[in-house]
Amino acid sequence: MKKLVLYFLLLSAPFAVRAQFDRLKDSVVQVYGVIMTADSLKAIPAVSIVVKGRNQGTFSNDQGVFSIVVLKGDQLEFTSVGYKPVLYTVKQDSGNQISLIQLMVVDAQYLPATVIAARPTREQFERDFVNTKVPDDGIEIARQNNDAAKRRILSRSLPASSGEAASTYLRQSAQKYYYQGQAPPQNIFNPLAWADFIQAWKRGDFRNN
């Protein structure tokens, strides 16, 4: 019985392979044609024709002619620089050969204007190089901040530290208790106060920032 089954399997194997080969042969399609511009019907060379989803493709020749073997249901993508991409689907009910005239539309893109200037002379380059303002680096900014006038300006804008605030409070409290029960003297008649006022005026302590 086993030999009989094996005998029938061996006899039916060629027919099964033949049927599978016929189905594969029926699904293979050769697509050939020419690619042209839609406005002037001129041949477009070097157009890329790629089967989507598979590593398969070809290019059109100088006359825009191409040929490729695909399967029914595949999608062909036509791409070229300066033209809008086109997607073509091979129908399931198509024959084994398809002749195609594929038209492609120009993809116009407007680029910003480019101004081409002459090369500067040596004198112009040296003048522009010398007059170019180079931004200050960290070292130069630190050097400018250490300037005496800059430190005075920064000190007026910064709040007092805890030590300075405590020292000022204690000094004011001591002066208040020192003249407790009597009127404090007026510094308008103090020459030392006038000297400090004049020095502060010369330094610009009362100048508005």
C-alpha cells in the first residue's frame, strides 16, 4: 500500500511543478515603453524606474526607452530630477506584455536669487579685514569688567551683601545711640563731608545711568 501511494506521488509531482510554473509564468509581465515630457513630448533620459517594495529597477536610455520584468500587482515608481514622481500599478488582469508611454510633468521650483560679486582686490580685503568688528571673547569681557569705572557702575547696580548690610545697620545704630537725646550735627558745615561730596561728584556717582 505504501509503495502504491509513493508511486502516485511520484507520478503527480511533475504535474504539480508544471502547474506552479504555469501560474508563475502567467504572473510575470514585461513592461516596456518610452518616457516623455507631458508638455513637449520629448524623451527623458536617465529616468529611474524602481519596483516599490523590492530591490529591483532600471533606467531609461538616451531615447527615454526602458524595459523591465515585474509581477502583476507591482507598482513602478518613475523618478527624475526636475520632474514630479509618477506611480504606475501593473493590473492583475493585464497580459504578459505591456507597452507604455509614460508622461512626466516638470516640477518647477523657484530658488532664491543669488548675487555673484567680483572677487575683492587685495586693498579692499585688507581694509575690510581691519575694519571688521570681532566680538569680545570671555577673557576680554572679564578684563573690561575689572576696569575701575566699570566696577563702580556694577557696584551701584548690585544689592549689598549680608556683611555690608549688617555693617551699615550697626554703623547707623551706633550713630543714632551716640546722639541719643540731642540733635545730630549738620554735615553741611563739615569740610570733610564737602570733600567727600566733591570727590563723588567728580567720579560721577550722581550721574544717571
